[in-house]
Amino acid sequence: MPVSTKLFPSADRIALVGLKEEDIDKVWEELGVNPGAAVGGCIRSIRVCPGTTFCRLGQQDSLALGAELDKRYHGYALPTKFKIGVSGCINQCAETCIKDLGFVGKPKGWTVLVGGCGGARPMLARKLTDNVSSEEALQLADKIINFYEKNAKKGERLGRFIDRIGFEEFQKAILG
């Protein structure tokens, strides 16, 4: 059975152990893989599930939306780390409920979640809106990221930023 060589965006990581620092870039080049943005104040690799492409439960094409988000934002500098997840159904295999920005596929479109995070002080994301198209989801991502970039304090995750200004204010700023 042939294996696909097409790479899809996800937040999986590869550890290359025992390399000399000066050889790392050459190894990534030989592998044909973008090393990604795993540290610092930026948008990390977009985490996606198989969605309608490979999963019988998928309601929306999470791979296509995730790939476009990754192309637009991966490594984009922000006040602190920012994680995005895209799940093709309500099972949320991409852990969208604990991402700064999450998209959950449903029969009529995407549900947009904001403000989640894992770690020592976990927060569940809150629903911003429902039933948006993929194009509208991309437009909302842009508005959210730009608003966060302009108004958040250094080191302040999106959920804490939303708590500081109030969810209703955030909703009004993003949805109008």
C-alpha cells in the first residue's frame, strides 16, 4: 500500500538528537521539512485533525483550513506564544478547546473558539460564533490576531487578555 508523502500541518514535533548545531539547517533541508516555530512569542504550528479528508466523522475540511492558516500565520510574531487548532468535528481531536484560537467543524460551518490554553493555569476556550464558512473563518482569524497583537500585553495569552478586557468587549471588537 503506497504511503502519501504529502505533509499536512500539525503540531507534531520531531526531535533531532545528537546533531551539531551547525548541521541542523542542512538536515532540515535534506528532509525537505520546514523546522517550524516551536519557541518564543509567535504563532506555533497549526494543529489539525484529519477532518473530512480521512475521517468518517469529519464535518468540515480541517486539513484545507489548517494548511491555509499555517501558510498565513506560522511563525508570525506576537506578544507571546499563540496556538491554533482546527478540528473537523465536535470530537475536537486537535484539542481546539485548549487553544488560543480554535475552529470546530459542524454540518453548517465552523464554530470559532477563543481563549483556551493548557499548562499550569488551564482555561477552556469560549465560543465566539457559529456556522461560519471557511472564508469567514480566515477573516475572523485575521481580525482576532490583529486585535490581540495591537492590544495584548507582553506575555499575556489570549484567554487572559479576554478576561482583562471582558468577553463582551472582545466579541464586539471582533464581530462588530
